[in-house]
Amino acid sequence: MTNDPKSPAAPSDLVDALANSLKAIDDDYTEDMRGLRALFAEARLEAEKDEPNGQKLKALLADANEMVRTFAGLDPVWQGVQRVARMFGFL
């Protein structure tokens, strides 16, 4: 995946948003949110690659989207991830 200089965000923004989500889950939802945390962790690892697989990121974030719908308390965190992911066309 190449960086478009015209893009309003960099891949590091997605990595940061995912890292913030992981921290929020660890801080507040350790036991109940293990599945979602695993998806975010995998998405973060993929996004950190020099050439992230866009299809894999889309699939991981789509799965996370379905899981988050059941956890209303994480809505603000998920909105942050969605905002950055949309900038890259992953959602």
C-alpha cells in the first residue's frame, strides 16, 4: 500500500487509532472483549507493515464492526477507528 501525499491521513494514523482502541479495551474490558481485542491487534500488525494487505484490513475491520455493534460502550473508540479506516478506504 503506497502513501498518497494528498491523503489527509497517513497509515500511522490508522495504527495509532488501533493502538488507542487496544488500550481502551485493556483498560476497561479485558475479559469481555478478548475477541475484539484480537481483531484490533491483528489489524494493527497488518497496518504497520510496509505494504499492508488492504483486503485483509477490510475483512478484519468488517469483523470488528460486527462485534462492536454489540458493545455500545466502545462506540466512541470505534468511531475513531472507523474515521481513520474510511480515510484509507478500508470501510
